[in-house]
Amino acid sequence: MRDRMRWGAALAACAITAWAILGCGEDPEPTGDDHTQTVMREIFEGIRVALPASIDGSVFSAPNNQGEIFSALDRLARNAALLEKHSQGCNAEMGFLARSVERDAIEAKTSYQHGHYKRAAFVLRQIVESCVICHTRLPSDCGSVVAADFVDKGVMASLPPQPRATLLIATRQFDEALQALEEVLTDPLTHPAIMLGPLTDYLVVAIRVLGDYERPVPVFKAFARRKDLWPSLREDVNDWIAALPSLQERAARASTVTSARAIIDEGEALDEYGDGQGSLLHFIVASSILERYIEAHPMRNAELGEAYYLRGILETRIGRNYWVTTAPFFLEESIRIAPTAPSAAEAIIVLEREMLAAYEGSDIEELPDEEEAHLDELRALIEGS
């Protein structure tokens, strides 16, 4: 019980830290960054109470705890709305992520208010995923600064390597996150079947965030020597090792959507088994090129629309999960930016598939009416263009 609550406390720190250090230029509010920090600390106070309690269902739903927890969720929702307002000075993707946090905070409060405690707890944890997505978009020298002071060092040290890595990524402590992931990859007691997520996280942080193509080589060489790897994964990892030097050179020169697409096409050709692992490294390198392109090209034209489309396709392959993903955002933006482009017709197909996948396993058999109306609006843009 104590360990679960301690992990909950760590998650609480994680969930707010990414937004407490939201870096997107000057604060549009006249009160400046001090105002933003105040908002973030208010959010932290709300989530510090609610998220640890959500780890244990009996604690979360206990009648004598409900007043304090609901008050915390209300505090979180009110300040998340202020955070979303602040994000309007950021780029479109940052705005999307901030709206996601606001939406999740409101849903958590409403679900809890109506006694849907499991749903409220699930949505609270989604905020952690938003932290990670936010802070692995661009190179580490872009945007916000490290926020190590928001996390208790004793809590951090007590966590197993994989959740510790998630927390370190969310708080932009990337070198330490790679160390934790390396512990996961070299642990002989951890079965390779559950390492695909850590492998993806490792490549995203090393390549897209830190631009370090050399550090993964010895790690992957040691990983490939594991006797418990299935042959196709060992082959994929060896292919990554061989491809890293040339991809490093190409990524350093690449600055166009065309160059990113060429790397994607090469990755697709490597996906011999249809499971996406052979192409993983190429996809992450291409996503890095596209993120930089999108950041540097605010002009809404056909090329930018294609960049968003490709980035959305990649996110469906390398994203963390269906519940917290930017893939629908990228695909929708690609349609709105360039509805006449061939990529728009492809984007609407993938977008509908992703929306349906998000409801998989729920008691909803068809898309809700508002989701269908949203798709109809985008189809009208394509058909009317």
C-alpha cells in the first residue's frame, strides 16, 4: 500500500511538472510568467491530493475522503482552464496538448462527482502521458527547462526503472531517463516481449530529443546478445545499429518534407514482418525532421499540410497509446491546412480509423454523434475544395 501511494505521489509530481515549465515564448497574460507559475502550483496542489489517492480505489471512493478529493479535482479543473488560456500563445500542437489537459481535468472532476471513480482515476493518469508527449516533441534545447525540483529525490530513487524513466522524461531529465531505460533493457529478468515500449521511448529520447545517435549503439549491441530475443527482433536491433551512422548524417542535413518522406519509405521497406519494429528507427528519425519543419514553417500551405499528415501517420506507429495521442490532431490539421492535397483524402481515412480505435474495448460500438459530425465537417472541407 505504501509503495502504491508513493508511486502515486511521484505521478502527481510528474503530471504537473511538464505544464509548470510550459515554454512557448512570452506569456500572453500581462501578469507575465509569475502568473503562470502560480497557476501551475495551484494545479499541482489539486493533483497532489487527487492522484495518489486514485491509486487505491477504496481510498479514492471512501466517503470520508470525497470532500477533500473533489475539492482537489475542482481546483485542478479551474486552473487547467487558465493553463489552456495561457497556451494560446503557443503553437498549434502545444495548444492541443493544453486543451487535452483541460479536458481531462474537467472529465476527472465530473466523473468523480457522479461516482464514476475508476473513470476519474484513469483520466487523471492520462495527464502523465500528456507530459511525456509534450516534452519529447523537439530537441532538448527547445522550449522549457528542467524541473527536477518539483520531484522528491527519495520518491524518484524508490521507483522501478520503467516508471522512473517516465517521470524523468516528463520532468525533462533526459540523460537520467536514458539511464533508467538502459536498466530496463539490460535487466535479464525482464522479458523482451514487454520491452517494445521502452525501446521506443529510448529511441525517441536519444534521437528526437537529444540528437544522440552514438549512445544507443553499445546499448543495442548488448541487447541484441540476449539469448531470449526472438529472431526478428534481434535482426531489427542489428539493423538499427547498422543504420544509425548514416541516418545521423542524413538527419543533420535534412530540412524538407521530401527528405523525411524518403526516410519513411526506406523504413516501410524494412518492415518485413509487418509489426513496425524494423521501421521504428527510421520513423523516429523522420518524425524528428518533421517536428523541426513544422516548428520552423508557420506558413499554411500544401507542404505543411503534408508534413502534418506524415507526422500523424508516424504517430499511429510510434505513439505511446490510443488514449493519449496527437495522431488525430496532426491528421486533422493536415486536412484543414491543405484540403485540396492528395494527403487530405488519405488523412480522413486514417483519422476515422484512429477515432474508432480509441473506443475499442469500451461499451461504445459506434462513434458518438459529435465525433461523426466532426468527421462530416472535415469531409465537407475535402469535397468542397
